[in-house]
Amino acid sequence: MPKNKTSFICQECGYETLKWMGKCPGCGSWNSFVEELVKKDNNIFLDKNNEPKCIVNIKSGEHERYDIGIKELNRVLGGGLVRGSLTLISGSPGIGKSTLLLQSANNIAEKYGKVLYVSGEESEEQIKMRSDRLKASNTNLFVLSETNMEIILSQIEQLKPMFVIIDSIQTIFKPSMTSAPGSVSQVRECANEIMRTGKLKGISFFIVAHVTKQGELAGPKVLEHMVDSVLSFEGERTEEFRILRTIKNRFGTTSEIGVFEMNEEGLIEVDNPSNVFLEETSFKQEGSIVIGIMEGTRPILVEIQALVSETKAIMPRRTSVGVDSSRLNLILAVLEKKLKIPFYNCDVYVNVVGGLDIAGTFGDLGLALALISSIKSKKINVDKMIVVGEIGLTGEVRPISYCDRIVNEAEKMGFENILIPKRNREKIKVKTMNVFGVSSLREAVNKVF
């Protein structure tokens, strides 16, 4: 019989050591080591049927996808749910993860076949109450309240579903392991069992994972490496809009987002996010500019606001919500150097309306003009204007990708004027809008004010 040994495992990153340590060398966290029993099996069995194959002889083909019935979720997954895939979804408590998954489970059960919803946090009666509120009742939708991994796998073997939801992985445990549910060893082993079952039987799995206080995915990093897709559900519980973002996707792009609205009937898709983010926009306000950005293949128009106020403090504040703080500091430095506008004695506050986080450099020019508008207390002279462009360190306005899509979206939303980089102007053809091309930051300021 092999001898059982114990080791200390970091509950934050999965680092293993034979002795207890106060600080983890892997992630630097304190008091995160927990003693766990390690069982080693020295009996290795070789499967002769599983041998290396020449890549030329392996058949290639498109993955079979299921239509979930929610367009925004289909978009984020890359066109639908892939058969036999393993998807991890995370988000803050009360954000709407269980609501979204229950709606998805009901749609798949109605179209394709049996679906199993496994909950380790709620009873069957609680899930039934939510399904009544969401009007998600189908004869092919089955509910199981269980935390024992062996019982869950036996029920999957009997029911033979084509889609399974595990809510959540931190509550599931294997009785053969001595560590507590939610520990690194339990999460890793249970995820291994789920992955093995999904790949062998062609069952698609959705796994819910908790998040830490910092908003990061709880559990070991190996969990993210094992799954095919990682989705993040973002938003504030006090706000009505939710954003579903892709962090990892083996079957599609990682830059798509889905926008939802939370109400009494559950999560409702938002087909036109630009209309939502610009719903209460009042044009010709100091420090307010409408910009265009790209989220994956989707153009979105949002309002960016800046407030610059003089301060007597030694260290002025730089606060940004929805904009990268390093990008904000870079644009402030360019404005001070090239346009001689002093920000060193001012507090600067920047906010993207609607809670959206801007990635990339699409909003550089709009942010710079909003800052100038606020510090100079000047309104924009042009009616219904949208601004797009990247700013370089020398003060030039650089071209951006997908500019034509942003222009088409602005035209569809009823904008009359758009300010874009000069090199993008040559490829733009519109009939109902005035398109202005600029090559420098100073030229853009003269055109707008």
C-alpha cells in the first residue's frame, strides 16, 4: 500500500510545500497555507488504444454548436454553445449569474433535450421559486441539490443530459479527499472529473465560480487553464445594466461583450447598447464628449465626462472610472507639453457613463477634448458630434481600426458630425453626416471649440 503523505497548499495560487510557511513564495499572500492529505497511486495502466496519431490523419471539422436562445450570450461564446465544452462563469454575489444560467437552461431544454441544474447553494424549492418568476418551466429541465461529486456523476450517468450547470464549484467535494470544499485540492479534482465527463460523453458544462474581494476569480489558476471558456459577469447590483465579458475562449474571440438589463422578469437582452449608454446624454455640456469604441466586432457609442477643478493640495487627485489611469496620465502630459495647458494644480475626475470599461485607444481624442472643455469652461460649438481617434506622444492624431463601423453606428444613431483621424477620412463614405479629418491635437481643438 502506498503511504499517504501530507503537504501544505496555498489556497490562493496552489503552491505546494512540505512545511508550513507564513508567506507564499508563489503569490505573496500571508497565512494562506492549509495542510492537506496527498494520496499517490503508483499503479500506472497504459491504454494501448490511445496512441500518438499523425496530425495529417486526424479529421478536422467545425464544432457542433447549440443555440442558447439568448443572442447576447451566443455572441460572447462565439456563435453558440459548443458541444462537450466546459465554460466557467464568475461574478459578484447577486449580479445575476444564476438567473442567466436558469434562463439558458430552460431555452436549451425546450430546443434540444434534457438539462440538469445542480445547485450546492440552494434547495430545489428555492430554484423552483426563481423559475416561476422567470417563467422557466420545462419538462426537460431537471434540478438537483447536491454537493457530493460522486452522487452528481451517478445522476448524470442515469439522466444522460446534454447540458449541465454546476452552481457552484466551491461547494462541490469528493468524499475520498480530506480537505474541505472550496480548497485548492477539492476544486482541482472536481473540475478534473467534470472535464473528463464532458469530453467523454459530449456533455456541455457551465460552472459557476466565486470571486474574491478584489473581484478576481476565486480558486487556483489551474481552474482557468482547464476550461474552454471563462466569462465574467460585471455590473453594480444597484444598477439595472449588466455586462457579460469573455476572458478566455477557445472557440471564438475574447473581445466580445453582451449587455443585459435586469428587471423583475429576469435578464433582458440589450440589442442596441449605444442607445442605452446615450439615453440621458445632453449635448453641448462642459466636459462631456460622445466617443465611439469597439468591443469585439460591435461598435458602441458612449459618453465620457471630465471634471477639472483647481486645488490647493500638494498632490492633486487623478480619479478615473472606466478609463485606464495610466492612459489618463499620458494624455494629461501631452496636453501640458504640446498645448501648454496646466493640470499640475488641478484635480482631474473622469467617468464613462453607463459603467462600461474602455479598452484600447479609441477614446483618446474624446478624452483630451473633454478635459480641455472642462478646464477652459467651454462648450463644444458643433451640434451632435462624436469624436474618435488615438493620440500619440508628439500630439498627432493617429488612425484607428474599424473606423468605418463606428461611423456607420453614429449615422444610425442620428449624429450629424464626426471628428476622426485624417488618414481614416479617405476611406469613409457617408451621405447624412459631416466628417472632419484632423492630423494633430491642436487642429482638433480649433475645429471643436
